[in-house]
Amino acid sequence: MININDVNFCIHQKTHDYGYATRGYCPEPCTAFTYYLLVQIIVKTIASTGRVGSSVVHLRSVADEDKALALGTLTVFISLFGFIPAPIIMGAIIDSACLVWDETCGVTGNCWLYDSDKFRVIVHLVPGILILVSVIGDIVMFKYSRRLDLYGEKEDDIELNKTDVKEKKDNSTKQTSQLQCEEIKPLKSGQS
């Protein structure tokens, strides 16, 4: 374990002298923050576009009388496996980048100093991997959702086909009866 007094200073280096140290942390220039922010906005916007589609699939893939139960069950599973354990797991992963822990009376407290490089990798890599797994699931769902009748189009086509068949049957019945009437009329006029 590292003592906080050992790491709480900044060493400034000069090119020709030995350099010097000051109390506090060294400034870390961040010249790519604007690019980072732009990439994050684009990625989060694209990632959130799948939510509407998945909601439509959830609602359209169950019968009308089961939609309330399906939404309730979905909310329970998302809460149980997503919202409850995620902060606990992510907190443990972030704490693995801690260099200096607060210790009072032998009890470990909060983290005082994180390893910046390890913290940066952890905060971006773990959610990135989880998003990749989610995107793979979305691709599989997209592949198999083509079989679902999401917008009632197949039912409409079936009803249209039934209507067309019925109309054709009615038309053929009318044509048959008209032909029979036309055949009967000449016979009656020829007999008289």
C-alpha cells in the first residue's frame, strides 16, 4: 500500500537542471477533450436509437391481452439484472484502479487516489465491452425479428386475400348464374 504523503507532490523536470517538486498534483493537459466529447455524444446518440425499435418488438411480439404482463415482466428483469447489480459491479471494477485507500482505525474507507491510466481504461473498456455484447444481441434480434408481424401487415394481407377470394367467388357465382340465365332465355324464346 502506498502512503498518501509519498505520492502527493508533482515533480517538474527541466532540461538542464535537476528539476524541482511542488505540493499537489501535476496538471494533466487534455488537448483532446473536445474530440472525446464529440465522439461520446455521437456514440450515445446512436446507442440510444435502438431503444424505440426494441420497445416496438417487445409490444408487438405478444398478444394484446398479455402486453401489460410483458411490460411488467420486462421491467422486473431489467431492474433485477441491470439497475440493481450494475452500480455495485461497476464500483468494484473502478475500485480496482485505486492506489491509496483511506484507513482509519484499521477500517478501509474511500479511495483517495486512482491510477489515472488504469481508471481511464476501466471506465471506457468495461462499458464498451458490454455495449458490444448488446449490439450483437440487437443484430441477432434484428435477424430473427423479420419473422415477426410487427405492424399487423401479415394480418392485413390475410384479410385482403380472404376478401379477394370471397369477391372472386361472388363474381364467379354471379357470372355462372348469368350464363345459366342466358342459356335458359333462348330456350324459352325458341319454344314459344
